[in-house]
Amino acid sequence: LAQQETQRGARLSVVAQVADAWLTLAAENQRLLLAEGLRDSQQKSLNLIERQYQLGAVSGLQQARAQTAFEAARGEAARTAAAVRQTRLALELLAGQPLPDALLPSGQIGQATALPALPGGLPATVLLQRPDLRAAEQLLQAASFDVGAARAARFPRLTLTANTGVRSPEVDNLFRGGNSFWSLLPSLDLPIFDAGARRAQVDVTEATRRELIANYEAALQTAFRETADALTVRDSLTERMAAQQAQVEAATRSLNIAEQSYRLGASSQLELLDAQRQLTAAQLGLVALRQTEQSNRVLLLRVLGGRWTAGG
């Protein structure tokens, strides 16, 4: 049974890797669209500047700047296109076969997925479905330990998330200095591990007994640490994404103003190019944050054992 749980853990890990690769491909597709859009915009600017240069309306320096900006955008578009191809190959390698376009991401990341949001009031007992913890429990059962008693003695009674779905303060308290919850040695010889389901015919040595209890506690610590780390990342994502969206909107307005001002001759070519670069950078930042947010959901599903509830 422990080996079956280990196999389930390996399967869950592969599923998470495939999901992450799929999300990475979705993000790279959007980066390619942005890179191609910037390249096309720089191409139009270059064509305009070259006509003005031929008419003597602009200097050679302005023409050279436009050429430089276009070539940089063209190179970035080519690099991103290669990244898309590499990411798709990586996804197909994980899947073990070529994938049809219908199974590949389309649309904006986040809108193209159906990953559930983290619910509020999530109990810590949901971690009991983790394959590594269940495997450790099966090994305790194989050694005739009373797993129910062991769980009752070692498992923290707390909630992982507050009502709003953010990390519960109780999770942080587990890892603060001075907290003796994880102290192992004083509890190794508690009577609860010597009675109950222990079979008389099984002679478990003290070294094996210590090792299995230590492994069980290590699995618990890993479960809570991984969950706390994932929840820490999640807590800031909503505000970060809202700020990045506002930055994109502001950069879009700035570019529109710069384009109008440049056509009227009230601003320089450098101001226009700078506005274009700022908008692209803001859009790329938003794509990265959306990818992080979706990948965080995948990570939480993995560290919680594959679902939000133990029975769901």
C-alpha cells in the first residue's frame, strides 16, 4: 500500500509538471504576440522615418534610431518564436506524444484555464491525502503501529486558510523560533506507539521504530512547509496583478498621447519609442504574473494531494 501511494505521488508530480509546461506554453504564446506586435509597430515607425529622411524632414540620426529599434524588436520576436517551439517540445516530451493544436493553449492565460480558486477555511486535515504522508502512515501500519494514535499525537489542529482564502496566521506559528511542536526526541517513547494494533509476532527493533516515527514526522513537516510556502506566494498575487493591470492601462494611455503628440510634432521620436517599450514591458509583466498565479494553483493542488478536500 505504501508503494501504491508512492506511485500515486509520482503520477501527481507528472500531472503538475504537464500543467506547468502547458501554462508556460500559454505564456510564451502571449509573449510572442506582444513581441510581434512591437516588431510590426517599429516597422511602421521605421517606414515613416525613412520616407521623412528621403524628403529631408528628419536627420540620419533619427533614421538610425528607428532602424535600431526595429532590429531589436525583430530579434526579440525571433527569440520568442524559438522559445514557443522549445516549450511545445518540452510539453510533448512530458505527454509522451505529439499534441494536436486543439489541446494547446489559446487566449489569455488565466482565461484559458479552469483551475479552481483556493477556498477559505481550508482545514489542515486536507494534507492527510498527500501521497507521501499516506505512504508514511502505511509504513507505520506495516510495523504494527497505531496510526490513529500517532496521527492524533503529531498532527496540528489548525486551518490552512482564513475565510478570505489567504494563509492562516496559525501556519506561520508552526515555524517560529521557540515553537516546540516539532520536537521529536522527547516523544519517541510515548506508550501510544507500543500498544493498540501492535502484533505480538512482529518484533520491531528500537532503531526501526525511531526511524519510522521520524519519517512520519518529516513527512508532516514537509507537507506544512510546502503548503506555507505556496500560500505565502499566493497572498500577494491579487494585489500585484491589480497593480500590474493598472500599469498596463497607464502605459497604454501614455503611448496614445505620445503617438498623437509625435504626429503633431510636439514630442520627439525617442519619447514615442520609449512609450512603446514601456507598454510592452508592462504587458510582459502582466503575462508573467498571470502565469505565476496559475502555476501557484497547480502547486497548491499538488502539495494538498490533488484536491481541496479529502473526500472530494
